[in-house]
Amino acid sequence: MARSCAFCNRSSMKAARRSHSNIKVLRRQYVNLQKKWIDEKSLLICTRCIKTTKKKAAVAVKASKTKVGL
């Protein structure tokens, strides 16, 4: 199983660590993955997707409240 987001498929990227003498050493920058339970399944989801889904859920709740009030 690759360490990537279950929603957006983001995965690690290459980056370079530079020393004082400017020697480049390659390294990996990993995605900030968190384990979340969705539909009784444990998924690895990046924090960007977690924030986005919370915002979309809040907008949906707000929209449903305004429709009920009309």
C-alpha cells in the first residue's frame, strides 16, 4: 500500500537538503496523512482533504438550514 491520500491520491515528493557547501542530498517530503474512519473503513487521508471536507459539510449544513427556513 502506497502512502498516499485515499481521496486526492497525493503522495510524497522529492526535495533537496542543502549543506553549507551547497551539496545537494535528495530526500522525501511526505504528505501529512491521518487515519480516519469513513463508512466503517480506516482510510489514510491528507489534512488538506480533511479541511476541505469539513468546509463542504459546513456549507451543506448552512444551505440546508436556509432552505428549511424558506
